[in-house]
Amino acid sequence: MAEKKEEHKDEKKKKPLNLVLIGQVTFSIINLSVIGYGAYLVYASTLGWRAPEITEAQLSEQKEKESKDENQMGPLVYTMDKFTVNLSGDPLKDPKRTIQLEVNLEMLNKEGFEEVINNDNRAKARDKIIQLLGNKTFPDVETIQGKLFLKDQIATELNSLLDKGVVKDVYFTSFVVQ
């Protein structure tokens, strides 16, 4: 009788152990499946990618076309008239300063260049730049970072003004603060 009780206790101990073991095996199988699928996705998106094949004739034809486009159209740079603007600031702390600069606009395409040289847009562009400069203080434009930030602001303002054109870059050919 004692032996039957011990066997009955051993059977009770084995059942939960078997369920835990089955759960662990199932989890391991699911985990390996997910890892395998992830590895396949990485391979398919990176290592398995092949560049489209191009023949030498197609490559030379494409280079000729690009060189013709570059030769026909040089950089589209519009030089604006010089600006002379009073900088803002506290007259008690800093003396009144003025900024004089010449701005060149590099346009992305010919339509944008023609849009900028239009008299109406030219006046609006000058007004936007004068407003930007009038809100600056001497410490704002004194450093290189300040000048780069000013270039970015000018390009952003002018791009919001233009419909078709895009200002690719802004160049300062003259920059004097007095």
C-alpha cells in the first residue's frame, strides 16, 4: 500500500513537469521560427538585393545625355542688388550697426530663375530679405554659424515665396557689418 501511495505521488509530480517541458519546447519552436523569418527578411532586403544590370552602351548613352544637359545649362545664379539695412539691437548697450551685403541665389531650374527675375517677385524677395536682416542683431550675424543660419533662413523664405522655382543655395559675395 505504501508503494502505491509513493507511485501516485510520483505521477502527480511528473504531470506538471511534463506541461512545463511541453511549454518550453513549444516556445522554443515558435522563437526559432520568428528568428528564421527575421533572418530571411534581412537577407531578402539587403544581401539578396541585386543591382539592375546595365550594358556599356546604355551607360555611355546616359553619360553623353548628362554631359549635354550640363553643357547647355550652366549654374543658374541670380545676383541681387546690394542690401544696406540697420540691424536691430538695444541702442543703450550696443551702438547702432548696419549690414551691407550682396546676395546671389542659385536656382534649381530655369523656370525658377525666370520666376525670381520677374519684377513682382524680385521686389517681394528683396522685401523678405530686408525684413530678415532688420530683425537680426550683431551677435546673430557675427559668427560663421550665424551667417549659415541667415543663408538658410533666406533660402526658406524665398522658397515659400516662389511657386515653381526652388532656391538651391544662397551665396554672400559681399558681407560688411559696421
